[in-house]
Amino acid sequence: MPATRTTARRLAAVAALPLIAVVITSCGYGSKADKPSTEPAVTGAKKLSADTVKIGYFPNLTHATALVGMQQGFFQKELGGTKISPSYFNAGPSEIEALNAGSVDIGFIGPSPAVNGYAATQGKSLRIIGGSASGGVELVVNPKKIKSVADVKGKKIATPQLGNTQDVAFLNWISDQGWKVDAQSGKGDVSVVRTDNKITPDAYKSGSIDGAWVPEPTASKLVSEGAKVLLNESDLWPDKKFVITNIIVSQTFLKEHPDVVEAVLRGSVKTDKWINANQDEAKASANAALKKLSGSALPPAVIDPAWKSIQITDDPLASTLQAQADHAVKAGLLKKPDLKGIYDLTLLNKVLKAEGEPAVSDAGLGAK
């Protein structure tokens, strides 16, 4: 993948359809969105077909494109006189609900809630229109209790939420080891303890868990508390790449305001290029955005290793989305979904062509 499209950094809706919503959710923290505020438009610039575009994302390093693009003004520059109304979410289900309700037009979100939102509405709610990040997920463990993969058997390992992206990945990994776990209860050869990322570090310090399969920056927070990385999920995937954050859009908004969607994608692509060329400055920008949104920046001991484990990419890595959905089906957490039509990469590929970059693939899952 060209360096300009990927930064290798060693950096409802749903509630009305509980059978799917319960089993496949997000990799975020909690479920509440902050009250949105509107960013000022570029003075004197021409407005696009919408007065405002409502963009949702998480205060999370795996959403670095959104954090940095907003902080540095890349999105607003491309949107000109069209204003941005941002919403900050702590979990995928609430963002999907907001998208379905029209409170969000475009969102940065993990693969599991994207699949969930698409399947729960029989393919009528959203499209994935671009990629944003790969990687940033690790199995971190107490080195006094777990020194090898074999030692994980019989231990208590946290994941963020039943059926979320990391939970599905861990259950699939457990199966690959030949161990048995009941997916719903988490009981078996390994105890899978569903624990909110906000409290996972405290659970680790108290000894109530022996490790965790979690995204950044939670993994690096645990390492700062003495845990060790036993496994980086990237090592389990072809080319060490798998989608962790996508860009989605309401199908209604895409149909009515393609010029706005294209402008947001231009902002995303240009943000990713800037991040690639200015890694230290981009890390500082992301941390400044996190401080603005959460009230505190991440310390160097956390943000430095977390940043290095994430790859920023325009490619949605579509084949890995299908694989992740297949893993959920294999675990018994999801009925096999029909993902045909979940992608529409037409505008992204138009933007990439204008930037002199090759097109990205929808792995045969594109809208007709």
C-alpha cells in the first residue's frame, strides 16, 4: 500500500433490533455522545449543497483521522462555507442510532457496528465510504501469571463488550487454539470477562483480570501499569492489516449531498497524507484534540506506544471486514449477514485518482 495512503506507525434503529444489537457492538468507551457544537465555516467561502454536515467520531486514537483532521482544519477547508457539527461518541451503537435518526450524517466507526447497522436495517441505513485506521489492538497480560500463549488457558481475560470487535477477535483466537468457550457467558477454557475499557486498568490493578484483548490506548495504559504485550492482533492478519475504523455515511445524505460527502473524503485523504508526513506533529495534534474533548491529554508512556501500533489508511480493507463478520458467525454471535452493497467507494476512488493514488477495492461488496 503506498505510503501516502497508510501510515505504518508501529503509531435505531439498533435498539429496535435487539438480536443483532446485543451481539455485535463497538470497541469504544460507554455509550453517551457529547452535545454537539458547530464549527465555524471558512469565512467568505462558497457553501456546498448542505448548510451543515453532522460528523460523528470517538475521542479515541483509532479515530486519529477525525481528531487530527478537525484539529488542523483539513475537513473545514474542503467544506468551505458548509459548517461542521461534530458529535463525540463513546460506543458504536449510539452512533448508529444517531445516524439512523438523522443526528449524524457521516461517522468514523469500527467494523462491527458498521456491519451491525447495515444488517439490522437490511442494508438500508448506511454505506462504508472509506477507511481510516488499521491495527491498534493487543492482548496484554500480567507477566507474573502469563508467560506464553499456553498460559492464557484457565485465566481471566477482559474484552470491552459482548460481541464487540475485540470480543469477536478474541473468541476466534481462542477457537484457533483449540479451546472451548461459551460465547454468551464467556465461560470455558478461558474466562472472557466483558469489561468497559474505562475500568479495565483498575480491574487489572485489582487482580480481577489477568489480561485483556483491547484497543489503544487501553492496551498501552495497561502496559504502563506493568502488563506486557503477549500478542499484537496485526500479526494474525495478511500483510498485518485489518480494519479497525471505517468512514460511514447515511444513504439518504449520500444521495442528497454527494458534493459534501466528497469534500469530507478529500479532507480525510489530505489529513492522512499530512499525518504520514508529520508523524510527531500529528501525534501531538491528536493528543491536543483528546485533551480538548476529554479534559486530559495522554502521557508519553501511553500515547507513544499506542500511536506506533496504529496504521492510518484510506483503504477500508474490505476483505478483512468480511472476515470479521465471518468470525462473529463462527462464534455463534451473529447470523450470517449479506454484506453485498455495504461499500460505496466511488467518491473515495475519485478523490484518490485526483491525488494521483490508485483505487482501493470493495472486495466484491460494493453497491451497484
